[in-house]
Amino acid sequence: MSNGSTSTTGCSRTRSSWRATSTGTPSSTCSTCRTFNAKNNATLTPVFSTIITQWGIFSSTLKNIADIPDGGAIAIPDDPSNGGRALNILASAGLIGLSPSAGDFPTVDDVTSNPKNLRFTPIAAKTIPQQFTDPSLSAVVVGTSYFDPSQGITTKDALYLDDSLDAKNLPYINVVASRADNADDPAWAILKEAYADPRAAAALEKEDKGSTVLVDVPVETLRSKLAELEKSAAANK
């Protein structure tokens, strides 16, 4: 490898740490790899999958998804990637329908059916937990890891918990990534073995309290999804 570091982190990264990633340290998701490659003319590629954050629909006042009222306001992230994930979750929950041509990151313009006339309130993903108890919101769609531990919100509190392993969530699976010319470094296999250790799962459960789960997706599937995302982004320029 180009340096000796093989530490892993979550999705949040500074620009300088992304530049370090480009030289051979771990990355995040296929979606963020796509963005980084496009902006920096880089060749990041997944070498193995690690975790995915569990997302769902949450409410401070409702106990069942069927209780979401007609015309209810639903907070969704205001960025294309997370906002698309939220809309896919609402569709999986049966609350809305999306156009088959919406792609991986649908927008509200792709909503084809909305029986309850739900209103979508775009909010920065990281601030959605702070708006959780806003009386004007019927529910929020966000990852469980976004909630502050003091709020005590877990996957068990979801009105609807999305299936993290569903194919639609491939863009959001965290990966360890490398430059393409460094992807065969033997160190990656050693690091992957460490992630497969049962102690890693136990530590993850203790630290994240069920908000993330370990995943093992074939690297060919991850690279295929990245190529698909890059092709779609290029076509939409």
C-alpha cells in the first residue's frame, strides 16, 4: 500500500481524508466513491463491504405506520443521495409509488402515487433528529445512527424498518475502497478477515447499539454497482 494506515471510518469525511483515501486508505460507499472519482479524476474501487446503517420511518407521536394521517408532513433528507434513499423507503413501506425509471436516487418528481397526499419536508439529514419532536411533522425518514444516544431511539422504535440488505440499498453499503492500481494489495484480505471476526460484530453491536449491521457483498457486485452509478451520472451531466 502507499501508506501503512488501514483504519476504517464511517461515511463522514473531510476533503483531506478523502485525498488520503485516494492513495490507498479506506473509503465509504459506492455512492461517495462515485462522487469522489468524478470530482478528482480518481479511480477508487471497492475491495470489500463492511457495514450499512439501518434506516426507517420514525415518529414521536404515532405507534403504527397506518396511523400516518392524510396530508401528513414527512421529513426527508435534502441531499440527492439520502433523499433518494428516504423516498425508496417510503415506497417500500407502501406509502408512495415511484416511477420505474427513477433510478437509484429518486426525487419527489418521481413520485407517481401518493394515496395519503403526504407532504415532503426536505431537511439536512444530520438535523432531522433535532426536528423529530416537531409537532408539524407526522414522521421522519432517517438512519438510526443519526439520532443522539440521549434520545434513546433504536431500530425497535421504527414505524417501518427498511431491509438494509435489499438490492436498492447497494449504493449505501459502506466499503473499504482503494485506487484501482492498489486494489489487489494483500493487506485488504487481512483487513477483511478482521471484519469477519465475531468479535468485530460484538464490538459493532455494543458501539452502535444495532444502528448498523455487518454485510458481506461480493466485490464484483459492488464494483458493478459503482460502474452503473458512474455511467448514470455521466449520462445525466
